[in-house]
Amino acid sequence: MKKIIFAFVALFFATLSYAQIEGKWKTIDDETGQEKSIVEIFKKSDGKYYGKVTQLLIKPANPNCVDCKDDRKNKPILGMEVVRGLKKDGNEFTGGTITDPKTGKTYKCTITRSGDKLNVRGYIGFSLIGRSQTWHKLK
């Protein structure tokens, strides 16, 4: 009986940690398939999740986000928060935004985890119109 309870508790905690997105992730360009950067996702004291670029794997034409429209305008891409304000909703992280530093455009964002991969979807309006990328857990 103790083994069954232990197995259930272990499975429960494994399921909880499975849905976590905190950590370092390698971003892959959905158009070229190239590795672009390392983004670290973390939880702030407001209980929301954010992600900042900690390493660039491809040298950008311009190291600053010249086309950004908000507080990130002309700021370096390295160290920039590209994911902001995500909230955990079941197995999804939603309600936040993601910014493409290459174009300066900001989109609504939804992230789901599948093993060592994140499915990152940026969209305008509703989720059917948008782009998806798969990010890989950095080991």
C-alpha cells in the first residue's frame, strides 16, 4: 500500500513539474530552421512569467531593436525581455505577449510544454492567425 501511495505522489509531482516553462530554451526560427538565441524564462514576484534573451546564436544585422515601439526601442536585443506577462492556465501559459526583435512587432502569446520542447505561438487577434515556433530545453 505504501508503494502505491508513493508512486501516486511521485507521479503527481512529476506531472506538476512537466508543465513548468522556467529555464533556458534554444529558439529555432520557424522559417529557416536555424538556431537563433537562448531565452531564459523566469517567474517574477507578480506571479507572471517573462523571458529574456541571454545569448545570441546568430549575429543580427543590428544588435538593437530599432523597430520596437515600446520601452525596448533602440535597446540591445541581448538582455531584452521578449516574453512578458504570461500566466499559467492549466497546462498552458497565456495572457502575455512576445516580441520579435527582428521586426519590432509584439504579439499575443501562448506557450505549452511537450517534454523538452516548448510550443510558442504568437498571434494577432485570435490564435488561429499567427506563427508557431518550437523551442528546445537547454541542457
